[in-house]
Amino acid sequence: MTPTPRALLRQMFDAAVAAAQPALCLPPHLPTPPKGRTIVIGAGKASAAMAQALEAHWPGLLEGLVVTRYGYEVPCQRIQIVQAAHPVPDAAGVEATQRILHTVQGLTPDDLVIALISGGGSSLLVAPGQGLTLADKQAVNKALLASGATIAEMNCVRRHLSSIKGGRLGAACAPAQLLTLLISDVPGDSPTDIASGPTVMDTSTCADALAIVIRYQISLPDAARALLQSGAGETIKPGDARLTNSRVRMITAPQIALEAAAQVAQAAGFTPYILGDSLEGEARDVAKVLGAMARQVVQHGQPFKTPCVLLSGGETTVTLKGQGRGGRNVEFLLSLALSLDASPGVYALAGDTDGVDGMEEIAGAILTPDTLARAWAQGMNPRSFLDHNDAHSFFQTLGDSVVTGPTLTNVNDFRAILLG
């Protein structure tokens, strides 16, 4: 039996999340145990699940600590799991970071450090740069999140205001062997941008970070601005001897998740088209482009024939102007609804694969051809909700939110537009 459009969209989203589970994608990348100790460190929304998968498949002795988001803890026997705040860091993150740095002190070339890094690590690994406080870091994160900067730009600033990001954690592991296992949540899958690259070299500079601050008119604490202007926040650069014994492996990424969703669509009789795994830009603007493409398919059969599904990933941005309950995925979806203007036979789902869109414990939402009509019938003005960055309230009132709870992974945003 062919599933309903709503059910099919949810099946595709669930398949994308399942394909990125550490238990599936981590074991093939594990190395041979070393002569010495094996130390596990890590940070991110998927780091606890990664640690659990590593424990289940590691033949020798194991010890270490990883920090994950509140609610994303899973039981481990040998690796300590610590929880901290995301997306705005807290004191628990500072303490966990200090413990991680202490864990990798005094190692030898016979030892192996396995770093488990996934999206969310930028907020969870908290070691303020020279002269900065936790309050400064919190202020910077809030300003970055509201600025409209891309994730790569935000992480460039974060790297240069930190004492652990931008390869500094990797340098601290020397002279031990270092293997970084990554789950990508960033457009382009650059290791430097995943959790702000704590274990990998960085080619960007303090001047680059300062240029981003100026470009987006980001308000920084005085100490943060001074650190960038002085150049004292420079990261670990290519050729640094401390990263000589460092290796990096990408264990899963947005493209893999989209391919899993495409298989579900194909099995249901919808031809899948992956438009890209790294779409960026203002969420409402990306929605206008994809909405225009969907209308072209429905009205003219170009460039694709129905039935089909348009899949995409990446990370859009939202420049906050209102005081609503935002989220880039639901903002995209509400803008898409306005762009489609109740086009018949068009359904869509947009959600974050980590289960959290913006600051809400909601992954995303589903759009149907009658979304706007149902909203007007309840006295809601869709344009007003979009103008106030309040898309979560909009879809929650309609009963169309997608709630998954912690997914224990993170391969960025997922978007599917179903054209019947």
C-alpha cells in the first residue's frame, strides 16, 4: 500500500536520520589498537552515541571522556559521558573541556587518542580565549546566532576566540597518535568547520574573523574584539609538528542521509532528485527558490516529471528581526508555503536531523496544500508569523510539528518537497 504523503515524508526523514547513526557508520573506521593506552575524547550531539558504538566494537582497554548536549546522553561503561548546554555554552561545558584537556596530558607516541567530533561541539567545548570569560563566550554565541552569518563564518569567529578550537585540542594530544572521527553537519563537510575543528589545522586568521564581525555588524565584548585585533587568538596552522601523527576520517555526512531518503522515495514510486547537500542562504530566500522550482514542475513538468521528490540538505540561516520561536527549518517551510500559495499536490517536510530546530525541542514541521487555508481559518496570518520569526508557533498551532526527541546524530538540515 502506498503511504500517504505525510507518512512518506516522515519515512524519508527517519531513513535519513537512521543512516547517520553512529552504531551503523562508526565501526568500519576503527583502527588497530595501539601498543600503549587508548584515550577517547569528543564533543557534539552525536558524541555519546559515537562513544557507545566505539565501546561495543573495541577489543582492548579503553578510557576517556566526551561531552554532549543535555538529553543526548547514552550509557557507556568505560567512557565518561558529560552533558552541557547547546547552543549557548554553560559552566558544565567549561568544566568538561578542562577535564578533556587534562585527559590528554602526558601521553606518549605509543598511545592513541580517538576524538569523536560531531555537530554541536562548538558550544560544548568551551575554553575561552585569552582574557575572555564564559559570559563573554555566551554573548558572542548569542550574537552570532542572530547575525545571519553562515555556519562557516560563525565557526571562524569561534575558533579565534577559543583556547581549544582550531586545532588546539589536537596539538594538546601530541606526541600521541590522533585519530579524529567526524560526523559532518556543515555544508561542504570541511573538518575545520565541524565543531570549529578542535583537532585539525586551520588556515583562517584573526583578521578573517574580525572581517566577519565587521561584515555582519556583530556586537562583541571588548575583550573579544581586542583578542581578534591583537592577533593573539591565532589557531594551529598547516605544518605544525604537533599534528604530524594526526589522521581524520569522515564517517558520515549529509549526502549519505539524503541518499537513504531517496531510496525510500524510489520504493514508493516517487523519482528522487537530490538538489544538493550543502544549500546555504537565508531560509526564507532558499524557500522562494525551491518553491519556484516546485511550481515549475507542477505546472509545466520541467525540469522534472511528477511524481517526484526534491531533496536537499545544508544549513540555512535566519537573521532574527522578531521575537518569535524561530528555527531555520520551520522558517524555510513557512516561507515555502507562501511561495507555493496552496499549489495542489505539493507536500513538504523540513527538519534538523539532530531533532532540535533553533532553540526548540522540535525537529521541524510538515507542509500540506491546505496549510495556509487551515491557518487563515484559525485566525492566523502566515505572513505576520514569518515577519516575527515565529514559525514554530505557527506549525505547532496547526498540529504539524515534527517531534523526534534526541536523535543522537547530526547531519544538518533535511528538506523534502513531494510533488504528486
